[in-house]
Amino acid sequence: MGETVFSKIIAREIPADIVYEDEQVLAFRDIDPQAPVHIVIIPKKPIATLNDLTPADAELVGRLYLAAKQIAGELGVAESGYRTLINCNRDGGQDVFHLHMHLLAGRMMGWPPG
């Protein structure tokens, strides 16, 4: 996998408004928010898409969801509700080819999405 904007954020080569970090996960505010709260949650391990996950990545994917839960609580949106989503490849809406989860909140989420 080549270098991406997210790998540059992990390396601190590009600034980001970081809201969460641990040994394996980094989360920051989206620069083009689609909701009042829009956080991008990424693994520090470079994985291009959901299709590139292996069974060995199961714990890492779980950590993304646990980070989302913690961030939602800290930002005060856990009780009112939030959406998490992972886009996969171009037709799925993925623009940056480094696996990432969006946490969206602060407004009513429509259905169906997209």
C-alpha cells in the first residue's frame, strides 16, 4: 500500500484535530464534515480496504468500534445516537485507500444512506 493522507497524519506530517489515540488506532475530526460531529477513525496499520482484512486483523477492527464507542461518549452523542460506517472501494464511496471508519452524529441520520 502506498503513502496516503492518513499515513501522513499518523506520521504527523500533516496536522489533524486528533480526538483519540492509542497504540493501534488514531481518530480525528473530518476536514469536510457531513454532520455536526464527523470523526474519522483509522488503524495505524496500513490496510487499504475492507477487502484486504485478514483473520489476524479481527482484534484491530474491534478496536475501531471500541474507539468509536468511547469517542461518542466523550463527545456527548452516545445517548442521542450516532452512525458508524466503513466505505469499501470507489463504488462504495471510499476516497482514501487506508481503511477508515466514519463516526457521524449531531443530527438525525436518514435511511437509506447514500
